[in-house]
Amino acid sequence: MTSRFVSPRALTRLAPLVRPHAARLVVAFIFLVIAAAAGLIFPAVLRYLLDAAFEQRDRDALDRIALGLLGVFAVQAVANFVQVLLLSSTTERIVATLREQTFAHLIRLSPAFFTERRTGELTSRLSSDLALLQSLFSTWISELSRQTLFLVGGITMMFVTNPRLTLTTLAVVPVVVAAALTFGRALRKASTQVQDRIGEAMGMADESFASIRTVQSFTREHIETDRFGTLLQELVGVAVHRARTRALFFSVVGFVAFGAVAAVLWQGGAQVLEGKLTAGTLVAFLFYALFVAAAFGSLATLFGNFQEAIGASTRVFELLDATPTVREPAQPRRLATPVRGALTLDGVAFRYQPELPDVVRDISLELAPGEIVALVGRSGAGKTTIASLLPRFWDVTAGRILLDGVDVRELSLHTLRGAIGIVPQEPVLFSGTIRDNIAYARPDASDADVLRAAQAAHAWEFIERLPEQWNTRVGERGVKLSGGQRQRIAIARVFLKDPAVVILDEATSSLDTESERYVEEALERLLQGRTTLLIAHRLSTVRRADRVVVLDQGRIVETGSHDELLGLEDGLFARLHQLS
């Protein structure tokens, strides 16, 4: 699986990200070549400088060569500045695009995907894994090119300077390559394990933070801390193993490479003593040998870093390869406008996993436009599941659901979900302002439209009393507002959306009496003229329904008005009503 990143298919997937920046990368590479060439010129210039100083005793030549050397360094500095700036800025753009694409892909996946993964793990892949890829693009590619140029250029100049010493230096190449291949596989595996442990730890932390009230109410802070500490210890264990492997790898490669330099010093010194080599030539050769040795060492380091980045890239591409269980139709149909809101469930059955039993089965139900139908039943009867099937958060495993006579699987998700408004039992608010949260349903809405929605939901009555009114920030998940205020914001959001169908998941079950009164009045306005599926946990709330449907073990067992079902003494609804 880890080899997938370096496969032609993976490189093809990266090509569209790189292609728009090809010109900048070409210019960066040109300046990289200039900088490397300037670096390779240095030993040759140094050779003439030393010979002029110690053998020819020519002060004018020494001055000219020293000034020339300064010029070489100036060219190298300018070239390095340009290539680093171009490559770094281009890398930022490429990785930002990849991060955006990954997020855009994730946000469109079905809820089933998120039930199997912790959000902390996903955010870890978006942050730390992509940070490794960013390092790969910005540092690794630049250094790979630079060190490759130094390696090839250095070996070429070594052969030009002294072929015999060059063969001595290159004798270590097979050893370095063998070490890179041997240690590379271990580094790749260890890096993948590190990233997996980071994802687990961050997922656990995210889960604890999201449930902070539950954690603290049960005084389980120490348990959560111990759990996190255990995960961190596992992370440290695999990270230390990776560090040990890297340290051994670099130590072996460094010893072999610089051992070759020692051999060159010994052999070259002997040639100087024999008069076959000048001191300047030997020093120049040694610099080239050091360039080659440093290039080998850097390439070994880069190879190790590359193996680590492969693990991170694999995890990112796994996200991009994830396919939604709910798919868009190839040729979506259109709904007649305005949407009437007629709903039909025809023999609907659903199971969450193929190996699990059906949660609902053989559900046949029709909702006329504007009709309010309440679903009641024991916990686990399938009420919420049916409500989730209407907007296609999951797809039915048998039967079909029709909206205005069209199978919902033939509609685009945008069209289908645009026609449905959901008021959940626990409303979800974002950490922006009150206005942002209401306008989330229609970001282009005018202030007048947002105000009308807030007034219709009885939300303006508390908003206008806040010091910053619309601009009041609600905090993460709306923690700065009361339950009733959050619920009215959620209702205002649906008012602004103006859907033909409303799914109402017992929006008043956890509110105090005054808040419940405000919310009930807001709901009365909201449901007028809209087809409504009411998920009822408290049976007293179904009086507003035109029809009540009773579920038991995933099947419809009773249907009728509130009073009709109460009249069935042995009926399930009547028994549940007595217990409520």
C-alpha cells in the first residue's frame, strides 16, 4: 500500500496540482543550477588561489582570484534567494490546494464515513500529514536537485582533476546504496506507525474535548488523561524506534562516506610528496570529494525523509480515495417548481451494514403536501433512521423514496437537500456570529431576510437584548447561548431556507417551560403549509400532527389520528401514552 505514492498513478494525480506552477518551478530550477554551478566552481578557483599564493608567489593573481571568488559567492547567494523564494511560495500554493481538495472531498462524504472515523484523526491527516508533504515538496525536491547536481558535478570534476583518486572515493558507493535500501523500508514502516499513533491520540483528545461536560460531570478527567498518556507512550515508543533506525542509518552512511575522504587524504598526500600533484590541486580535489560525500550523506537523509513522507502521503490519498456510499446520479432529474413536498415511502428497508439485520423493513407511507405526520415508537424502533433516509444521508437497501413522484436517488443531492429543512433535537451552531448562523441557510440573504427569519422564530426577542446583537459570537457549538436560544436560531435558519419539507426531531424535549413556549410558537409558524415529518419522543407533542404512525421493531404497526390511536386500548400507542 505504501508504494502507491511513488507509482505512476500517484504521480499522475499530483500532476494537475503542479502544472499551473510549472513556469515558476522551471525558473526555480534554473537558478538552482546556477547556485550549484557556483558552488562547484569554488574548489577550482581555490586551487588557483592556493597555487598562486604558495607556489607562484603572485600577489596580483592572488588578489584577482580572491575578488573572483567573492563574485562567485555573490552569484550563488542571489541564485539561492530566488530559487528558495520561488520554490517555497509555489509549494505553499500546491499544498494549500491539496489540503483544500482533501477537505472538499471529506465534507462531501456520506455520514457513514464519519461514523467509522474519529474527527481528530481526520484533522490530524489534514494538518500533520500534509505538513510532511509540504516539507517534502519545499525542502526535499530542492535539496534532491541540489545534491544531485553536486554529486554529478563533483564526480565529474574529480575525474577531471585526478581519475585515480576518484576511483578510490567512489568505492564506497555500493555500500551507501545498500544501506539506503535496507534502512529505507524500515523507516517507511516506522513513519507510517508514528502517523497512525498521532491520529489515534488526536482523535481521542478531540472526543474528550467534544464531551467535556460529560467528562467533568462524572469526574473522569484523570481517566481521560491516563488514556491520552497511554496513547502518547505508544507514540513515543514507535517514534523512538524510528529515531533509532534513522540514527543508525545516518551513522553508517556518514562513517563510510567520510572514511573514503580519509583514504583520499592518505593517497593524495602520498602523490604530493612524490611531486605528482600540487597542494592546490589536492585541496581542490578534497573539496570535490567533500561535496560528493556531503551529497551522498544528504541524499541518504533525503531518502529517509522521503520514506517518512510516503507514509503520510498514503494516509492522505486514502482519504482522497474514499468513495461516498451515497452517490450523485449521473444524470439528475429536476423537480417541478415550486416543490409541492409530496413524500412517498414505498416498501423501504434499511440496514447500516450488510452483515447487520434491517433497522427498518417494509415501510410504506405517504405524506400529502402540507401534511404533518408524527413517527412514534420505542427507542430503537427506527424513527430517526427513516428521517435520515429522506435527505439521503443513507440510501435505502430496498424499496424507494419519492419526492413529488421522483425517486430521491434520481435527484442531485443539492436539489433534494435544498427542499428539506431539519430542526434537530440538539441544534448545531457554528462558532461565528448569530447572523452568520442564521444566514448559513442562505449566505447571500439580505439583512432584512435574516431579520424576518429571526422574528418568525421568536429569536429576535433575545437577540436585540444582546450587547452586540447580530454580531454576538455564539462560541463553539453555541455554548454561549441557552438551549432555547440555540433552538430558535436553528428554527430561524430553516425559516430562511424556506423548504417544502421539514423534518422535526422533537425540538422541545429538553427545554424549560418559557423556552418551550417560544419554540412551540415558532414551530407553529414554521410548519404552516409545509410537509412535516415529526419525530416524537414525548407523545404529548404529537397533538399537532394530522396523522400518527407507530413503529415497532422497524415496522409500522399502527396508523391514525391522535384520538383514534388513544381509543385502541390494546394498541401500542395507547400503552406508550399511559407510560409517558
